[in-house]
Amino acid sequence: MKIVNWLTLTEDGPTHDGVSTATDKANSLLYGGCEGHPFEGFGCCFNELGWIALQNLPDDAKNKILDDLFTPEHGFVFNRIPVGANDYSARWYSHNEHGGDYAMEHFNIAKDEKYLLPYVRAAFKRNPRMRLFASPWSPPAWMKNPPVYNYGKLVKTKKNLEAYALYLMKFLKACSDLGLPIERLFVQNEVCADQKFPSCLWSGEEYRDFVRDYLGPLFALNDIKTEIWLGTLNCEHYEDYLPVVMLDEKTAGYIGGVGYQWAGKHAVQRAHMSFPDLKIMQTENECGMGTNSFHHAQYVFGLIQHYLTNGASAYTYWNAVLASGGRSTWGWTQNSLLSVNPENGAVTYNPEYFLMRQIAAYVRPGARRVVTQGAFTGLGFVFDNTDGTRVLCLHNPYAEPVHFVTEGRELVLKGKSIHTVVLA
């Protein structure tokens, strides 16, 4: 195989340049066979504040950003949508604010028409084959104790659990009726996060019982094709969730896979070792503090490497677009792929945009991860695409250049740099 493309990202930005020489030195990586599920793709999350930020731009600038995110060649093909308000919504809301409406007669997703659904439709316009998964951050407040969107838990009475299962099913049907099918549903975002933004606590036992006794049977009765997934899990204690759910045979029959994010990274290796046939997704990228630095982009590369080499077959970034500073409705700042200055309309493509695109544009859906050995195994990962190309994603975290050998070529990896090398 020969090098047909070589992309480099440094603090100075992305380039296509690089220095390599012919050599008879041994490869820096030994390539084995492929393992794991076929790769399903990279993506990001549709959040209200992202669409609001885009409204500060003229149509041509807004369309360019949407093109740069969602045309299929850029690789953001498997994206996330919230069920009701999340921490980057403009306000608190759910899809049924009528307390005691256990029959869900007042359910509707009209509140999504202002910000969220236009964002999703704009992406689908650019990629009609885009895939979606969904999760709520909080049930309607009247279904919780205490009855607030932040903190608290779902009230675990039979009529409340039946109603919440119906609430989730109605959301899926509403999206499907709009031509926006949801492939996977996670019952709860960050099951062990008790936060000041929309959130709700679930134990592994509560999750198991809800899926086994309420949500799973309701989906089966109504022939709902959306898969039920465990998560999103942000708890570092592996034993608290996945085994509790999957060792119950009836519940396991309803579960399509498991999603991990944030502290869940500490459990993902054990999950893959214990249930190697179960699909795993990384469901939310760790989002930094709004500085959008190349230093954090290097950290994100390490996260991608960790998840993909431990069985994840999809990886999801968090906010695609935010106003400059990345401030949440609830008061903190986070990174985003792109930033829009609301005062002058200036658009900044942040380091993590170039990082994600550099990988997502070349590791394509259907690719299989190549098992490797050698000193670079902990500093990169390798995938074989269905078209016969092999993609090497490499990180040099050191200040000095590092030499990397593959297929008879010695590549000089600049200090503090991230590389995508395509072989064919």
C-alpha cells in the first residue's frame, strides 16, 4: 500500500504537508486482522443554542456552516437529538406540561418547532440518510420528586412509569411522522448526574425494571422499531449499570446496546470485555471550558482513541455550533466545533472542528478497526474502509518531532501534532 493522503493538525491549523522518505526500517505498527462491529460513524448533538447562534448570520454564511457540518463527506452522519430541554436549550420545557395527564392526551412537540426542528431539518436537507439517536435529560417535572426539571428522580409508581413509557413512545412517533426517524433511544442522559440543569437520577435496578416491565413491552406491543439502548452512562463504576441490566435475561432481550460518556470512559473497557457482541457508542464528547484550545483537541484525540480501541462503533461530539464563549443557559462555558460572534457575525472554526473532520472524513461508516501492535498502539488507531483504503490516525504529543514508519516510508510527525494518513 502507498500513502495517498496525509493530513496534519497542529496549533497553527490544518495542513496537507509532510515529510517522508523511503526506508527499509520495520513498521512502527504491526497490523493484524480486523475486529469489532463495523464502524457506524461520527456525529454531534442538535441543541437549541446552536441554532440560535446561527441566526446571527446572513443566509450564505449560515448555509456554509451547515454544509461544512452535515454534507456526508465531512462525516457527521450519526447525530443526537434531545427529548425536551437539555443543558444547551434556551429554557426549561418538556413535551407535556399538563400535570396528571397520564394518558398523554396533551403530548406534543410543538416547542421544538422554534429552534430544534429547523436545525435538524437543515441537516437532513444536506444528508437525507443521516441517522439519529435521542435521549431525555429530564421527564416532565410533574412526574418527578421533587417536581422540578433539575435534580430529583422519576416517581416510580405503576401509573407514572406507564405514562413515561407512553411519553417516550409518542416522541418517537411524532419525529417519525415528520420524516425524522429515531434509530435509538436512551432512556436517560447521564443516569447518575444530579445537576442544576435538566437531569434525573436512575439506578441500574430502576433502569432494568422500567425497560423490562414498561418500555420494552410497550414498544413490542406497538411494533416500535426504535432500539432501546442502555445509557447514557456517565458512572465510572461498571458494576452499577451494565451487568445489572444485561444479566436479567428478559431485559437484555430489549437492549440494543450501551452508550458511555464522561466518567463512563472508565467502564467502557470492562463493558467490551464482558459483552464483546454488544454494541457500544460514545454518546457525548467531553467539552472543555470554552477555550477551544489545541491542547484540548489533543485531549479529545485521546478520548477518541480510547473509545474506538475499546469497542465503540460510533463517536459523538457535543455542541456543533455555539455563540462565542460557549455559555450555557445555566451559566457555564463549553467548547464547540464552530463559534459565532453574535456582535459582528464572525465565524471561527475551532481546533476540534478540524480534528473531528480530519478523522470523520476518512474513517467511514462500515470501516473495521485493525488490531495493531507496537509502540504507537497507544498513540493512535487504524481502520480499514470498505473501499480498500487503510486509515492511520496518529498523535505526537511531544514537543520534538517523532519518526513513524509504515509501508516502506518514514514519516516525520511534527511536534505536538495529530495526523491522518490514508494508504491505498
